[in-house]
Amino acid sequence: MTYEMIIDVGREGERIALLKDKKLVELHQENTSSKKFLVGELYLGTVKKIMPGLNAAFVDIGHEKDAFLHYHDLGPYIKSWLKITNETMNGQRTDGDLSQFVLEPETVKTGKINQILKRNQQILVQIAKEPISSKGPRLTTEISIAGRYFILVPFYDTVNVSKKVSTFDERKRLKNLGNSLKTPKLGLICRTAAEEKGGQDLHQDILELQNKWNDIFLKLPAASPRDRVLGESQKSFTILRDLLSYDFSNITVNQKLLFEDMKSHLSSIDKKLVKVLKYYSGKEDIFSTYGIDKQIKSSFGKTVSCAGGAYLIIEHTEALHSIDVNSGSKHAKSANQEENALATNLDAAREIARQLRLRDMGGIVVIDFIDLRTPSFKRQLFNTLRDAMEDDKAKHTILPMSKFGLIQITRQRVRPEMSIKTAEQCPTCAGTGSIVSSVMIIDNIENHLNHLMTTATYKKITIVTNPYLAAYLTQGLPSMRTKWYLKYKKWINIKSDIKYGMLAYSFFDINNEPIDMEIP
């Protein structure tokens, strides 16, 4: 299986699509106009409220809603964290060297938050969960810094290896290598991606993590409350770091500046990835070229079709998500009804795994599969769903099918669910149910074109419109475009775009900037 990443940089921000065997499995969006609070970022916050009843505090980090910090998320070394934070802000510490640092006593699990924090206290916090719905971010002070192969955890002095690293010899090798490279009181967690990697690559990753750790102490003295102290400059960098264990065949970017930044970024991580990095310079929208827009429209919405003919009904409530599996195939593949139900369920299970990841659905998910009576078929369905969700980075738990034919899933929820409206207001009538007479559209285009040609000096004009209208303007002998050439002695470019309504059109200049079409 091969993965592709397509990055679309537009005026409103970044859109990042992850394709698995040409099929969309993840979609991320980042709006440049709003401040984002991404998981893993560090902010200098101010404690606004202490809530003894909740054993929690509300911290101002710049979001419209104060962030939530529970006592259990302080971690056992919160006193040590507060101590070195104060030392750094007072100028007593300039780096993250902890070799001579004396750890403060660990906190107990049954303690109270008002014994640790006080109102208006400045505290360095990390985003554990992004803002969701009306809730602000959830915070932690048990800091961890993620790299490609390791995660750095301050105040711990151990090296732990991911349970997904299967062989004993490999686990032992990684643990020994981590212990030989780590610095005092900076623990390491070895990620699955480190399996079978060479010592040089692993050493380089640890050095980069230690540099990030030191950057905190360089930036903190000059930081003001609400400032971000540590975080990736681009969301695409964060996503790439988490997905670099995949075998990418193609990473395509449509902005030259980001392309150069990613080229530099990837060369410091893995020079092999630089070879698959490509710059897209085509005139057509990059998501349309790679068929992503079409997949987005077909993948989001209440009803989702599966490859084998079945379809899903996906409902969202405050408490949980429900998915109903329906057989949409009119022709049975087998005379055995139970086998037909199994085939439909297996097809649906693979699509459900993709939908959970694509929409980033979190919390409780209840799936109503088509009834199965055979125990071996139930086990096969469970195993298929489990295997289909194996690539899902979010922590999840799948329960076997209940006697009611339901499978329940809990999936980690750390960011808002991806929700895209697939039902659009008619772009032609704007929801009124009435449109301009079709015979008037060509007259309107010609009036605008005549105004531009006689009152302005445009070297090049492009008309973008719906494919049907574009075909009408360019086909026939002579075509409308040929008549305009004979009249104005300039060739008018006609470009089709499926996003345009049936009778919608726009004018663009040589720099691809929109031209005001108002006639005085």
C-alpha cells in the first residue's frame, strides 16, 4: 500500500489530504485567520480560577474560552516544572540541562490543586486536547516533546519502548541505544517507527528533541502571557512527523514558499523523502486534479456509499455517534443469506474504519451491522474491523459484537470532528428557486466583456464558468470566442470549473486576479 500527501495552500489557509492507495483517509484544515491551539504546543498561561470542587483550574492561554487543567494532568513532577519555569523567567536558568537539578518531591494522586497553584500565577502548559465545540482546550503540565522516533519526557530517567515493537531483541537494542544517548533526567519513549532504524538516525532524532527542549528556555524569558513557546510553524510539519512511518510515494505542495520550507525540513529528517516531494504548478485546483474534491463530497454527509453496494447512515448526537449498515446491493452474491450479510458487513467495516479516521470521530461509536448468527462470521467481522483500524493513530478500543448485533468503539478525541457540509445552496438561484433567463446570460457576458475591452487595457482576459456554459462559448463554427476575437482582435481564454453554478461566470486578468464586473 502507498500513501500520498496533497497540500493545498490558499487564501483561507492550508488543506492537507492523506491518500491511501488513491483513497482519501485523512483531511486536515488550518485557517490562517484564526489562532489554532494544536495538540503538543506549549503556551505561557495565567491561572484565572481555582475550582476546588472540580479539583481543577482554568488557565488563560489566549483562547476565547479559558483552558481546563485538572489536578491529575499536573503530573507527579509539577513542583519541579514550576521551579525550573520560575528559574528561567527570573534569569537564573538559560538552558534545559537537568544534570545538576535537584528534583522536588513528587505530588500524590489524592492531592488538591489549590495546594499547587494559585490565582494569577503564570504557568507553562501543553495542549492535551484541542478546543471542541463550546469547550476550551484541555491542558497538561506533564510535558512530552514528540520526535520522529522518540518522545522526550523531562524529569524521568528511564527509556521505555512501544509495545508495538514485537521482538525482544529489537526492544532490547532500542532500550540500550536510548540509555546510551539520553541525558540525565530527560527520559525517552521509543516509538514504533524506530524499529529496525540505524543508530545514526536515532541519535539525530534525540539531538533534535534535546534542541527543542533547550529552545523552551531560550524563548521563555522573553515570552508574555498567552504566547506560544513551542510548536511547529506549519501544521503540515506536525502531520508529516506523525506519519513518516508510512511509505510515501508522493508529497505534493502547490505553494513555492512552503515547498522550499518542507524541502529544508525533510532534508534534515530523511533525505529519501525529499525525492518524493513535488511542487504543483498547474492552473487547475490541486484538489480537483487529484480527485480529492470529489472524494470529499462523496465521503461526508449523512449517507455514505460503500464499494460493494452497501451504504451507511451516520448520525451524530452529543452522547455518541451511531452508524447503521444497510445492504444496498440488489443482486445477492450468494444463495446463502448469512454469507451475503457477512460480505456486506465486511465491506461496511472497512468503510467505517476510513470514516472514523477521515471525520476524526471521537468518543463512543455504536455500529448496527446486519444481523449475523454464525459465531465464526461474527469473529471474522470483528477481526476485519480491527485490522482496518490498525493504521489509525488515535487510541481506540473495539468490543466484540453484542447479542443485539451491535459493535461498540471508543476512540480518542483530541481535536474537533471534521465536519463538511455536502448539501450546498444552489449557486445559480441562491436558494430562491428562480434564475436569470438563460437567453440573457450570453448578453450579460458580452456586455461585461465589451465594457472591459473598451474602457480598460487588459493584455489577457480569462472567463471562468461552468463546463456547460464554457462548451457553449467555445464550440461551433464560428464559436462565440471566435466572434469575440474578430471583434476585439484579442483571444479570450475560456476555462471551465465544476465549482461554478450552471449560469455563473467570472473574469480574471493576466495575473489570475479577479476583475470587478460592475458596469457603471
